[in-house]
Amino acid sequence: MDIEIREYRPEDEAQWMRTHAIIMSISHAWNYSIQQRPVYKRPSTCLVAVADGAIIGLTDIEYDTQPGELCFLKDSCGGYVLEFGRLPEYAGHQLGAKLIAASVEASKQKGIHRLEYWTQDRNAARFYQRFGMKEIGRHCRFRMKPTEEIENLLDKKYIGIEYLYACCLVEEFPLIKQKYTVIEDHPLEPHVCIGYEIRF
């Protein structure tokens, strides 16, 4: 199979959205669904993998304009990978490696020499580990019921809080669960988000 990695084009939007939706439906990497293609305010690289005229994989990277603006590490400007994935039926074609290689080359051309990949998805984490990426951090992402004290900070007559979306260090999560009502039911259950870095 011939696979082309190329820059995203505006006419790709409908196919990109379809591919993104399928990837998102089988992954824990995303916290929310989207109904339109993201538009980035900062410099970015947007690539797609194409086979037989169809988009089968994608990656979007937005770049720091100053260290730590987007990325977790602050020693230099980096690229924060916002979108990354491939359709499940194309496993075994090294699409992930090809998208990363193309991302590295595109980032070098912009003067960027490191990328950060963050994920809540265990399969993605295993892929990054096999790829040799270095873990740079982890935290828990969770939703919790607001306390009465928090609700009182807002005018309850007009504003209701269904839940709060929060994060904490992994080692602090057991204490959070003791003190607050954490939502455990799917699809709002807690996840550990792990960051990986590749330097080049």
C-alpha cells in the first residue's frame, strides 16, 4: 500500500473530521468531541496520512512562541501535539512512526527541536514507550461534584454547576477522593494523563 504523508489542505476537512471522529471513538486521548476542524492561533504543523485518496491518519502540532507557553517543559520552545492517530484498520503499516518522522522534519524547519505527546490512552502510552520517548510527567484528570463552598462562590440563582473538571498530581489523587466526590462512572471516569517527549 502506498501511503503519503502531506500537509493538511482546507478541502480535506470533511474527511479529516470523519477520520478524527473514528479515532476519538476508540481512544481515551480526548476529553471532548469536536464538530469542526480546530484553527490554531500560534504557528503549527498539520499533517495527514493518505492512502487510496482517503485520510487514514493525522497529526496536528502547535508550537510555543516562548518556552512553556503551551508545553510542560520550559527549557526551550517545543511543539505540543494536539492531534495524533490513525484508523484502526491500518494497524501494522507504521503510520504512527511515519507521522512522527514527518512531524520531526516539519518542526526542524520551524526551528523547533522537541515535541511533547500527552495521552490518557494506555495503548498510546505503550506506543510512545516502544518508540523510545522519555516520560516527562503525569497527572490525574477527573471530574468532581462541587462542594457547597464552591457553589456559594457563584450566584446559585443563575448558575448551576453540574461538575468541575480538575487535575492533580497522581500521588495526591487518593487524598482528593477522600475529601471530594469524584465522578467514577463512564464516560466521566478519572484518567492518568502521561506526557512523553522526543528531542531531535
